Amino acid sequence: MKLLRTASTTRLIALFAVLAAVLVAAAVAVAGSGGGGPVPDAKPLPQALHDALTAPAPTGVTARISFTNNLFPSGALTGTTGSALMTGAGGRLWLNQNGGRIELQSDAGDVQVVWNASKVTLYDASSNTAYVADLPKDAQTTTGTHAAPSLDQISTFLTDLGKHWTVSGAIPTDVGGQAAYKVSVSPSHDGGLLGSAELAWDAIHGVPLRIAVYAQGSSAPALALQADQISFGPVSDSDIAVPVPAGAKVIDLSSATTGGSGTTGSAAPVTGLAAVTAAAPFTVVAPDTLVGLPRQDIRLVGGTDAKSQSVLVVYGQGLGAIVVVERAKDTTAAAGTGTSPLSALPSVSLDGVTAHELSTELGSVLTWDNGGVSYILAGSVPTAAAEAAARALK
């Protein structure tokens, strides 16, 4: 967890954007937009999903793609806005049964996302940085075949999902010239600023073809991966295997996600207000409620070194929760630079304390220092609510 604890807010936001792009790339593989192609026959959603999960996998997929990112306001992240991850870009996709590659092209330098059964690598040429992560073992391909869930199992899953989410039917459509079905899901409650998410898949091969995430009240996606010129057929492994350039900075995210939630990998986690307050190497601020949201969880995270320990506090439930991270202020963060990296974010006054803020369609992030403690607050809540919560903590 050292990387996440010691990184600046700007770096954390960039890393989260990287991880979002990686997850979209690995899980979706190819996206598409409609446009006058064939439309499949109507069928119930459970049947459409079952047919997709049992369809023979194609030997390979190629496509032209475009990645849309409307989350970050222009100029909000100085020094990172040239990256295709922040601005969005067009590119290409190659996929076969051994892995895949997405290439996003921009004047600032290409972004390459390469994955196989066990590892994913994202290289951003604009910063000459590669992010590498091991995929969870339960997500890795293993020998043998896995039986697709039955129609009854899918129906039960959708019934349970419907207790918390509003789920559309399987809507026949055309995606990138391919006959497809699409489904839209939206939170029934505790959804924060999320409006809905949409997924479409090829009606014949079951390959996902479109993913988009929408904020409340918006008809344009906050994040989307789309494609056209989709072709099914053999793809060579050489089209997928792209090595990280020599001299690139490599950040291993796998090591940053190992270990438990306590102070050591094997020790019991330190949770509860009294225990956390006694163990934390700084004064903890964790009121019972924050902007009307009750405190749901508080725990100490990090290693045995006091400088690396942080307090994680969660207020509210679901996607509408607010997360607060507190840690001792790093007095060496800006040493030799004269300016903190956090100055890349717009500033806002919290009753005399200067904070830095990133406001997006899907939520807000604020960071500030006060009384020798550094705070990061994030939530899928309106900017005014995030700032009110921050003022209550300062």
C-alpha cells in the first residue's frame, strides 16, 4: 500500500484514471456505436445473457476505437491533460484468446494497454510511465472449462440485482454494424451522482461491444469506450505483445494492492473509533456524522511504520458514500521543488484553510492540510456537499 499512501492527490487521480481504463480494456475488450446495421430478434434479458455466455468465442477481434473521458475539466490537472487517458483519444484494438491490446493515439504520445490471463500493463508515452498489475487469481484463465450459469441462475441473479438496481431488458440494437443487445442499469438508491451504466454485446459471438457511464441528468457519457470497423477473425500474438520501452518508469501496482487492511498482513485489523484513535500516530478527526451521513467504518491502514499509517473513514452507504483518508503530513513532499504537486488542482477556501479540489460529473475530491494532518476526501456527491463535509473536518 506504500504507493497509494505516499502518492500526491494528482498522482492518485491519475492512477485511478489508469486503473479505470485498464478495467474497461480488460473487461470490455471492444466497444461500439450504433449505425444502421442489422438488429437481432427480441428476447428476454436472461435468455440474451445466457446465449452470450454460451456462444463460441471468436478466434480474434480487431476494431477501431475511441475512448471518451469527460470527467476532468480542461486544465484541471496541469501536466497530465495531454495524456490520452485524461483527454480521450481514438485508436485500435486487437484481441485473441491469449490476451489483447488497446492503443490510444494522441499528439502527446500513445497509450498502450496490454493484457493476458495473469497480468495487465498500461504504458503512457506522455509521461514515459508504465503501470503493471497482476490480475486476481480468480480472474485468471485456468486449465479446464467453466460451465456457464444456467438460465435459472441468471434469472435469480437478475432478481437479486433488481433489489438495488433498476435493470432494463435486453434491447435489440446495432453496435458498430453488428447485431447486438444492450442493457442499462441505474442505482435505485445510494447511487451518488451516477445516473446509469450501459453495456452492449454482440448477438452472435457474445463479445461485449459497448460500455458507457452516465452522470445523473446527462445524456452524454462521462466515460465511454466505442468502436467501429469491427472484424472477427484470427489475430496474431505479435499484434498483442508490445514490450514496455527501455528507460520507461515502471510502477508495480501489484505490490501496492497486497497485504491486509490492518497494520500487518497477519495481524487483526485495527477498527473502531476508540482503537483507531489510540493507535494512530496523529490526532484523528472522525465525527459520528458528516453532512448527515452516519459513520459506517473507521480503520487503521498501512504498515508498522508510523509515517506510513493512515486512517480510513467511510460515511454513508453505497455509491453515495463519502470516504476520508487521514495521515500525518509529509513535510518532505515538496522538498526541493518549491511547489507542492497538489497545486495542479484548483484551490478553494475552507474557512481559512486552503484546499485543492477536483470536481467531476461523477463526484468530487478534495485535499488539504490542517494541524499537521493531511486529508483526502472523495465521494460521488455534489461539490457543495463535498466542501461542506471538508469544512466539518478541518
